Amino acid sequence: MIGVEALLARRRSVRAFTGAPVPRETVAAILRAARQAPSGANLQPGRFHVLTGAPLAGLVGQLQQALAEGAPIDKDYSYFPQPMAPYLKARQRAAGYALYQALGIERRDTEGRRAQFDRNYAFFGAPVGIVVTIDRDMGAGCFMDLGMALMALLLAAEDRGLGATGIGALANYGRLVHRHLALPEDELVVCGIALGVTDAAAPVNGFRTERAPLDDYARFAGFED
Ligand SMILES: Cc1cc2nc3c(=O)[nH]c(=O)nc-3n(C[C@H](O)[C@H](O)[C@H](O)COP(=O)(O)O)c2cc1C
């Protein structure tokens, strides 16, 4: 095990996996670690529906069918601000370009970009797909708490040598996922997580995203130096 700052520096989103399965106990340990995240009033919001094998294939099949039929977006909530401020749009574009550049997909290649985007709905071929939900009546702070648990999940996976990525795109078909998994009505599909053994040779795993410099997002006052 290594320090958390080193883990944070090493972690990146993984979007291609070897065929190796991930044992149930490993996922359970990662989820227990994720639940160590603090939360306001210790509410511990969020649920994790962990799928592998036939249940994962069933959900992916349903999503792929919806895409093939050109099914309209079927969402319960908006992951992103709408409309998105230009400075955020610029960050989104930069992340997208880095991804498509790693794959050799040209900016004008809308088909290629679409095909890669649709990989979201196959959990990027991961052996484990996690559907993350939260009670519908939770406040914005509870989404933040769940985000901390997701961060802990990603770091715990990294610490065990596994790769993962969040899949906010799953929320676009949140209702479909909700129906397919027969989730209780009070649960909202927040996002997905793809988890597995990183395919280190896959070009899609070979790029790094950048971060805005500290001065862009932090202000310091009262320090002597
Ligand atoms: C909750 C969450 C949802 C995400 N949704 C998607 C997604 O739908 N598709 C995708 O390709 N990447 C998704 N990502 C990955 C982000 O694009 C990625 O974290 C960001 O570009 C920073 O890159 P890095 O994770 O490699 O550091 C998601 C990440 C998180 C944490």
C-alpha cells in the first residue's frame, strides 16, 4: 500500500480491461473502504448495485439495444449544469480531445466519437459494472457525500492494482437502468462505475488529463509566506 497522495497522482480513468474477472470479495473490500468516507451527519448516502457475468451482460444488452433503436435520452436528473458555462465547456472539450487523440479519432470523425461514447454503455467491457444510486429525496450535500465515497472507491481500486472509471453517461439512460434492475422507486441512478484489471496496452488508457492550476480555484489569506 502507498500513501494517498501518491495514489491520487497515479490514478487515472481506465476505459479498457483485460478479460480477468474480479472476485466478489475484492469488490466487497473496495466497497467497505469506500464506505469509510465521511458524510454529513454520517448519513452514508448511496447504494452500489454490483453486476458481473449474466446480470451485467443483460443490462449492457438492454442499453445496446436502446442505442441501436435510437432510443431518446431517458434520464431522471441532469449530471451536468445546463447550460454549461464556457470555462467548464472548455474543460470538457480538453478531456474529450485527450481521449480521442489517444485513440487516433479525428475531431471531425463523429462516427468514431459516437462509437467510443457508446462504450460507456458497455461499461467499457469491464468484468464488473456498478450502478450507483441515491435516495431521490437526498439533498445536494448528500450527493457530495456520495462523491467522496466514489473517490474512496476509485482509490481503493487503484491501491489493489485495479482500474476503474466513473460513467456519468449512464445517467442519460437512468430510467432504463432503473427499470431493468427493478430498483425501488425511491432510488435514483446517479452514475455507473466500470471496474476491472487495467489493459495497460490499450491506447485509451495511455493518456493523462490536466488540472487547472492552483491559483484558478484556491485563494489563500493570512499566511506569512
Ligand atoms: C462520477 C464520474 C463520472 C464519469 N463519467 C464518465 C463517463 O460517462 N464517460 C467517460 O468516458 N468518463 C467518465 N468519467 C471520467 C472523467 O472523464 C475523468 O475522471 C476526467 O476526465 C479526469 O480524468 P482522470 O480520471 O483520468 O484523471 C467520469 C468520472 C467520474 C468521477
